[in-house]
Amino acid sequence: MMDVSKLVVVYFSGTGNSRFIAEHFAENMGCGCYSIEDSVDFEGIIGGADVVGVVYPIYGSCVPRIMREFVGKYKVVFSDKKLIVFCTQMMFSGDGAKAFTRLLPGCDDRVIYAEHFSMPNNICNFFLFPITEKERVKKPKKALKGLEVVCDNIRKGVVKKRGWNFFSVLLGKSQSVAFPKIEEKQRGSFVADGDCVQCGLCVRECPMNNLELSSNGVSEKDNCTLCYRCVNICPTKAVTVYVRKKVKRQYKGVK
């Protein structure tokens, strides 16, 4: 049996999918759960745990920059912890969970469980990935069933590492080779068009503090992490990042 009495969960969620998995996992396991955006003592929280669960969305088979920076900041307290790694994905990330180990070289042996959860698409303005109500309902239900199995396995001491086999790593590399250049190029990709009413919602909700509101409208500071939160919460659908297609239907999180 696995002793998870000192388990804590930390997560990043752009539009709610990873938060959904993190909070349900923490509730099932009876442990604390914190967004990396919370103003809390992460050094003490992580340092006081024996096992740290990490949850994040995977972008191009890479860990989002905001999560990479968080781990870099607290690298010392992560250094001796057992790890449970969950990533949420729209389709197939290959080695999405294993990607986390690249942030902490040598930590592979400390990963006691790793899993991928397929969740609804939040890229709301790309024609190949439509936002559908069926997906918004069906995928979270399936994810919860899978999560029940995961929690049972962890309690029993079953070790499983999704994304560790050769083919998963190969698939991951086919995406992660190109994504860092895309990510860097798109750091300044935020645009608010003429429909912007300067409500300031995107400024307040941006996890990277990338946006500023002035008399001239909303401007950005080249610090976008491509989480799509601003695109999906804008009340007038005025915002785009990366993809320049006008938004028609936004993703409002898990139903």
C-alpha cells in the first residue's frame, strides 16, 4: 500500500480542464490542492510533503512556460519528492507526462504514477478543433472514471507511467522539437480588436500579468504563455492569441 498521507497537489490550468482533474484527484485522495497562481507559501507546502502531484495542460508536447518557471523557482524543494504527474490533453501528446521530468533531471525514479487525461478542446478559433457541447460533457465524464482507477492504483502501490515507452517519446518529440520556437515567437501574440470594451477582465485574469489597461486600450508585455484564458473569457470575443481567426464560440470550462 502506498502511503499518501503527506500528498499535496499543485496545478496550472488555463481554462479549467487541469483544475478539474487536480481538484477531483485531491478530493478523492483527501489532500490539499493549490493553483500555482495562489498567493501561498509553496516552499513550505511542497517542502512539507512526501509526494507532490503535478497537473498541467500539455502544449505541443511541452510543459507550459508558466509551469516551467514555477518548477524552476521551487526546484530545490522538488528535489527529493516522490512525484505523481498528470497532464491534460486535447488529442495525443505522446510523452506529455514524461515531459515534466525534463524540468527536474534525474527525477524519473521518483515518479510513482503518470497519466494523461483527454479533455475538451479550448482552442476556440481554429476550424479543425470545433467546440462542441457533446465533447464538453463526454470527455470529463470519461476522465473521472479513469481518475477513479488511478486513485485506486495509487493507494494499492501500483506504479504506472504513461508516456514513458519508446513510441510515446518519439511522438512527443515530433511535436516538442518545433513548439519551443513557436512559443517564443508568440510571446507577444495578444491582440484585442475593435470590439474590445476595455472592461479589464483579461488584464485581471491573465496568469502571466502580461496585460495592461490604459486609455488606449489593452496592451501586452511579450509574456504570453498561450493558455487561451483571455480568448475564452472576453465578453465581446475581441481577443485572439496565436490564431488570428475571429472567435465565434468560446470554451467556458467543464460543464
